[in-house]
Amino acid sequence: MREFEKQEINTVRRGGKRAQYDIETINTILDVGFVGYIAYVFEGTAISIPMAYGRSDNQLYFHGSLKNRMLNSLLESSKISMTVMHLDALVLARSGLHHSVNYRSATVFGSVAKVVNTSEKEMALKCIVDHMIDGRWESLRPMLPKELDATLVLKMKIETASAKIRDVGVQDEKADMTLPIWAGLVPLKQFAEKPISDDLLPPGTKVPEHVNAYYENNKSNLGI
């Protein structure tokens, strides 16, 4: 099992027993997410912004306009961190102190650079699009040169990272166990609903197979 070396920046201090550093676990958390929260500093103020992303090996890709404040601030600092979190359950305890949530989170740290090469830029954008639904990029019209020129693409090299996972039940005080107060978990799950076609599609345009496949693989098992 390959792991990231524990360093000052990625070592989980509080709740360290829930920390994991193996690369496969971290990549899995990244791969099933759609949005990462990126922190940066702009004119002395800390700001956190949600961003779509794509992953290829140990690199993440982001894109935006040429004047995107966050992306340009990241280029100026050359360093970046991003967190992805999946909420799995509400943990309802017998006391307010022990209420919590079950979750899987990964925080990655690394260096960031601008993607300049046209071929790499297209590959990065394909990575971001296909991160949403695999096979989507090949069904789209090719990007125009002016669109590529107007898009700022950044690549992040993941240099270190850590995951933190809570997947246990209620952890109340022993003295509270006999209280007549309900305690337990409320599981939460994200699922896909049936695709909705755009109103302006040409007649006869069908939902593509890769979209239907995504729906079938990620729909609710409750028949909703």
C-alpha cells in the first residue's frame, strides 16, 4: 500500500485515529466527488471557493476565465490545497455534545502551474468533463481555438495529502446510555434521477448511452 509521507502540513492532529494516508483511499474520495473546495488568499483575505475538477494520476485540473481571481491568485502563490468531502450520515446522540456526522474527506496539497500547451490544455479539459460522466467528451463538438484561448487551465501536482473518515455509530457517555432519548444514524446518499432533455434539442435527439449508463449505475434503489 503506497502512502503519502506524514509531514507537518498533511498530518491530522485532531481525531488522528480517523486519518488515512494511503494514496488509493485518497484517490477514491477524489474520484467519486464532483466539487472541491479550494482555499486561497486575495489581498490579505482568506477565501474558499467550490470548483469542478478532474484527476489524472497525481495531477488535478481546474479551469476558468483568463481573469478568474482565484486561479490567478493561485498562480501568483504557486501553492494550492483542496478538500473534497462526502457526507454519509447524520449522527444523532443523546447529548448535543456528541452529535456528529459520518463522512469521507480528502485534503490535498501541492504546487500549481498554468497549462500552456494546446494539446495538454485539451487533455485537461477532457479530464474535467469526463470526471462528471465518463465518455462525455467524445460526444461533444470540438472546442474552437478562440474558446481554448479564452480559457485558463491550471494543473495541480499532488505532493502530499491525507484523508479523514468517520464511519461509526453514536459515541455517547456511558452515563447517558439509559436515558429515554432516541439516538442513531440518519444515512444520507446522493443519487441520480432520470435525465431531462433540453427543450431546444432537435427532434429525434436521444439521450446518449453514456448518460443513460451513468443514470442506471447511480440511480436510487428505492424506485424513486
